[in-house]
Amino acid sequence: MVIKDSVVATEPRTGDADDIGRLRDVLGFHIRLAHGAVYRHFTESFADLALTQKQVSVLWLVDDHPGIAQAGIAARMRMDRATTMGIVNKLQARGLLVRRPSRSDGRMQALDLTDEGRAMLQQAKSAVEEHEGWLRARFTPREAETLVKLLSRIYE
């Protein structure tokens, strides 16, 4: 069966758990399934560290940009300030980062990792490396590069 713009719809299977009918042609459905698989593997990889994807990202950004403000974290991660503040509060409560008055803007607070935060980030980077290996094993290097470019069109 041909639908608009010469896209060929898949034929539904019968009696099979893989039969998702016309959902097979819904791009967002596949993105959701892929996100779920990646999230589950990430969660398993980080179970011992008790860190979420967002927490790891915040630690990494603070390490890459010492003295960064929460607003800078929020902008880079495309999150609202309230969500960012909650993540920073949890990381600070665990002793992984500290807030200090900003040297360049007295109205802002600068974020820096503690020694414990740096050690935790090193462990997290090892887990990220393992997780990335699992994910990248599904693609050639060129496919992975193309996938990043394609996915970035959705959020940029």
C-alpha cells in the first residue's frame, strides 16, 4: 500500500508480539522505543553510583566549566531553571558540588565540584564509556555520526 509522498506502509503481522500495526510507520514511536532502551541500559550501568543521566551531565558540565552558573547549566541542557536547581540541590546535598559567589556577577552563584564530586565523575565517566560502547556497537562510526546529526535536528 502506498501513502503520500511514496512512503510505503508496512503490512501488519498477525499473531506476533512484534505486530505494532501502523505504529511501525510512526517516527515518534520508534524514537520513544529507542529512548526507552537507552535509558534502561543507562540506569543499569549507573545503579551502583546512584546517579541519573541529568546528574551525570551536570557533574560533567561543572567539571568542564568550573564556576559555571546554574543558568549556564540549564541553557546547555535545555532544562528549566527549577529542574536544574533541584538537580544541583541533590548533588550538593551528596557533597558532590558546592555553590560559591560568582567572581564575575555578584547576583549569581558559581558551581564547582568537590573532591568527592571529581572522584564520582571519574567513576561515572567509566560507566558512560561502557554505556556508549553498548550503544555505538549497534552502528558503524559513520552511522553514529549521522545519527547524532539527525537527532540534533529535533532539539536544535
